[in-house]
Amino acid sequence: MRLTRLKYFTGLLLIAIVALSCKKVIKLDLGNDSGKLVIEGNIIDEPGPQYVKLSRNVPFTSTNTYPPVTGATVTIYDSTTNRYFDMTEGPAGTYSVEKGLGITGHTYILTVNTGGQTYTARSVMPQYVAIDSIATSNNILDKKDNKRMMTVYFNDPAGVKNQYRFVMYVNSVQVNTIFAFDDQFIDGKHVTLDLQQTETDIYPGDTVRVEMQNIDRPVYTYWFTLEQQQGNNPGGAVAPSNPPTNITPTTLGYFSAHTTQSITVVAR
């Protein structure tokens, strides 16, 4: 009986040793597709230069340093006034035009010609919606160490479909969290909107700037979809699964004609 038990426990020991010595290699498909054109275009309703940035995406496993695209021909067309604006190439794949283009209600068409391919995108600049004010309050997601949260107050116009994107800067550094909302449940109301994020801590004495953009529906779809994916790709403008774009033929990025307003406060 003792010999039988000894053989039994010896067999278990050998099985355990073999199991520990075996390693299963698991390959993860992280979507390392790279080299696609990335277009980041913005036309705003304020005077001064308007910018379009062109780059190429990199593998998901690489750092977020995107090679610039140079030598492209970039044009903005205002289809409401039939005016063309040729953009001048600057450093790091940035193309600009000095004139302020943005007029609410106008439709803008972006054309990018690079590598023998022409890309186009269309965006309508919505009517301007103003921020009433912004304020700081206790961070309901993290009440320790006197951390603060930003709240935005504004009036949503009644009977008009509006979409908003907010961009936050803390001590001149942009917070990568994406804030995209529509007025489905706030139409015509005085809105109190908490910009909840845990990426950047805000303390009393910090300088915080909040920019409010009134964007059209296709651009909202882009940012809202990217916001939903943010848990898998925090902080990036181009996700492993790219959100719907208004660029044809389909590539990465977006073109947005939007109104903008910024308010800066010192957190209290």
C-alpha cells in the first residue's frame, strides 16, 4: 500500500513539473496597420490662421509620433460664396491660410491632393452658442486631496439640433479626455454640464481653460464614437478601430467647421 501511494505521489510530481515547464505563446493582434493618411482639419469663426494637419499613422505598438505629410496641395472652398482658399505648407505637415474663413451657416469643402490621390470632406458651420460661465467644484470622482472638477453653464437654443465638443487645458496643457454631447435631452434648457475626467488632476490655483465648439452632426459622430473607444486608446485622435469620418475616400481623421469660444479661470 505504501509503495502504491509513493508511486501515485511521484506521478503527480512529474505531471506538475512537466506542466510548469510548458509555456504557451499567445500572439495578440493589436491592429498594427500603418502608413495611412491622417487628416486633422479645423475651420473656426475667429480671425487668424486656419489650419489643416497631414500625417501618417504608425503601428499601434509604436509611440504616438506621426510622420508629417509634405508636398500636398490643400484647398478650402466656401460653397456658399464660391470662394477658394489655397493653403500654404508650413512645418511638420501643417497647412494654413491666414484669412479667417469661418461664417456660421456656410458649407466648407476641404480638398487634399497627395500621392496621386484626392481626398474631400464637407462640413457645415453651425450657429454660434455661447458659454455663460465655467466654475470649479469638488471632484465627485475623486474627493481626496481637494481635487477640483470643471462645470460649464450655457443656454441651448430651443428647436435647433446642436452638438458640442469641449476641450480642456490645465496650466496650458490639453487634457486628452474627449467631451462630446448633443442636445437630445437638453434642448432649449439652461445647461449645467460637468466635465468629468480622471486623467489630469486639478487643484486650487491651477489655470484652466475650457473651449466650447458647436459642431455639425458628422463631426459629432466622429468625436462621440472616439469618446466611447477612449478606454481602449486614451488620448489619441485616431483609434485602432477608426470612428466614422466625413472624409472621402475613407481615411483617418476629420474635417470640422465649427464655432468656438474659450473661457479661462483659476481653480478655487
